[in-house]
Amino acid sequence: MSNKILFANKELFLQFDGSIYWPEKKSLILGDLHLEKSSYFAKLGNFLPPYDSIETISRLELTLRALEVKKIILLGDIFHDKEGINRLSKKLRLYLNNLCRSFEVIWLVGNHDGHIRPKQARYLSEYQIDNISFNHRSLKNNDYELSGHYHPKATIKLFKIKISKPCFLVGESKIILPAYGAFTGGIDAKDKIFKNIFNNKYKTYVLLNEKILKVI
């Protein structure tokens, strides 16, 4: 289930997997994937289940099958670190290469990953379609902008139990996407950093399995 919003006079759809679909441009926008996070921490002696990359890419594949997509915009931190692409399994590396052949992939630079990427991907620091800018981290001088970086999460109460879930933050001129990758942490949606970015005016859309909950 997705939520339709009007942003910069464009119809965008917030997807329950954490992506945004722009049907007019047949574009899918993704926040931080942080592929190979588990293998990065394994090098440091902290062993997480080694399935984050396959889980993240499998979720993306399901979304691509469900929507008509020609362009994929990756908002930076596609890998958790500069060597992450070298630790990716042969099967997943082949999938990523084929993805960049099958779609127009905009690969924005993040603060975690390096410059290594599939040759077919367009590697940029900033990207723009019409009047909407796409960045890894929000910039003050952009009128309309989609960005990632902060991994927003919201704490809500369900059946008297408090849970923390990834969320979209949507203001009049800016949207911050949740991290798309599995095993990613986050910053509370009420943190002052978001209040400064949005000038205290934004809505929170929480990801709950196969639906999105708008929080006032």
C-alpha cells in the first residue's frame, strides 16, 4: 500500500518498502541502502546475520516488479563503506550490474561509500528533475528537494507497546527518506536536526509492514 502526496505540484507515492515512486517520470527513489553493513562489522569482530544485502536487494526487486520503472535514483550511501562493493557476493554483484544495464541508474555520492560503482551508473553529487533536486544530505539552498542520510525513525505505540520504525519526513519543500537498507539505525523524527531542516513544519509517515501510518 502506498500514500499519494502532492509535492512541488507533482504526484509522488510513498511506498511501504521505504522508496518513493514518481509515476510521471517512471522513477523510483531510494534512500541509503548501506549494502554490506554486516560484513563491515564482521571485520571488526561484531557479527551480525550476513543477510542484509540480499534482504535489501530482494525487497527492491519486488518493488521493481510491481511498478513501471525506467529510472532509479539512489540517494547516496549505497554501500556501507568504500570497500563494500568488493565484499558483495558474485551473485549480487551480477544483479547490481544488470540493474544498471536495465534501468537508468542515478548513483549519488554519499558520505560512507566510495567512487567504485557499476560502469553503467551515472555517478553524480547532485541531480535534478524539473524543479526537484536530489541529494544525499539536505542542502539549505534547494527550493524542492529529496534527500536521505539521516535515517529518520519514529516511535509509536501499538497495542500499548512502543515500537521504533523507519519513516518519511515530508515538508512543503523537502522530503527526507528513510534508510532503505536492512540493519540500519536512525535518528528520532522529533530530533532538533529535523526541526531545523524543516523549520518545525513536517509530517511523519511511518512504515508498518505493508502499510504507511501518517502520524500527526
